Amino acid sequence: MPGQVWMQVPLIVLLLIAAAVDLRARRIPNWLTGTILLTGIAQSFLPFHLVSPIQAIEGALVGLALPLALHVLGGLAAGDVKLLCSIGAWDGPRSILLVLAARASASRWRSPAPALQVSRA
């Protein structure tokens, strides 16, 4: 378990960079999401990997497919879709589903329900 924590350090650093760039420029560059994706797949080939190469590819596909559907419906920006795809390559399909569930839960609590909003005319 402690080894897995250290294996996540490159992902955490890259995600912090992505967050800083996104806050400043309001976009996540393709070179950054591509780097996260490729390093996620590359780490799956290391002797002490977080996920197998198949799980990394499955995680990237799950991390692309579900957020892409949300993007088409207007719920996510394209940079978020690419970033979730890249995170899936690092953590695999099961973990990316948990990340998506946590994000959906956080989004639900962030904004009040439309029925509770009072309009002042």
C-alpha cells in the first residue's frame, strides 16, 4: 500500500499543474492531458504498477465514454473529459467510476435545486 501512494505522486503533481493552468487560463491544454494519459499507460508497464496495461486502457476508455456523454449533454467541458480520460489511465476503470460518482455527488451539493430557487420579479 505505501508503494502505491508513491506511485500516485506523478499523477498528483500533473493534476496540480492542470488545476493551476485551468484556474489561470480557463482551459486545460492538450499537451498536458496527453502527458497524463501517456504516463498513466506507461506506469502500467512498470514492475510496481498501479493497474495492468489492460486496466489502464479500460480506465481511459471508461474515463472518456461516460464524461463524453455528459459533454454532449452540456454537463462537462471538453478539457474535463480529456482529464478524466487521463486519470482513468492511471487508476483503472473501477476507480474512475468512483471519481465520476464523487464528482456527480459534489455537483449535486454545490448548486441548489432549481425548485428551491426563488425568482424576484
